[in-house]
Amino acid sequence: MTADFFTLMRSVLTLQRALVNEAALAGADDLPELLTCRDVLRFATVEGAKTLRLDKKVGSLSPGMEADLILLDATAINVAPLNHVPGAVVTLMERSNVDTVIVAGKIRKWNGVMLDMDLRKLRCELEASRDYLFDAAKVDKDLFRV
């Protein structure tokens, strides 16, 4: 499974609802409240920063915090018609909706284009790392294996 922000948020929401539904079908009476999309967004931002002990630096927009922002394209067809922003972010959006990224006040992606990044070099480094790990683990590098 991909580790992108959107897939993980959607997975948390779906898994919790599936577990509560399973308990309800089994006849449980003391069911937890269902998570909301706002809950999941909070888990992915503020609570994620707390868990990593980075909440004094990132996770919320407050004075003295690093300005880490993701600007999302809410006009894209995959979120139309937009009728609930937290719901759209958690249940409909994906990486293609990320228009602009600002990390520690520096623009890293603008209008859908990565800035100051050699993607070809990065891809080569990632492939070399994969090959090293496969070799170290004595795993056959058959990219089409089942």
C-alpha cells in the first residue's frame, strides 16, 4: 500500500468503520463513536506531530511554528461537486490534488511542479537503494514475481 497522506487517512476512516460495523453485527451494545473526517485530519496533522514529538515545531499553524503547508486543488473533477471540505480531503482527494507545498516557509512545489529537485537523480538513488537491499537480503530482483 502506498504511504501517501490521503491513502492513510482513508484507510484509518474505513478500518474504524468496518470494525464498528463488525461489532454491531455481532450484537455489541457499547459501540464507539464513528470517526469523523475532521478527527482523521487532526490525527494526520496535530496528533501525528505529537506522536513524533514534533508538536513544538510542526503540526499546526501557530506563531513560532514552521510554516509547513499543503495547498490542495479543490476544483479538480475528483472532488466535484465540493460540499464538505474535510470530507473531500479525507475521502476523495489524492496526491494529484496537491498543487503547492511549502516546507519551513520554503516553496517546494508550485502549481503542481516540484522545485529544486532532480527527480531523475532521486529515482536512480531509490533504485540503487532497492538493489542494495535486495542483494543484502538475497532476494531475486524479479520485478514481475507474484
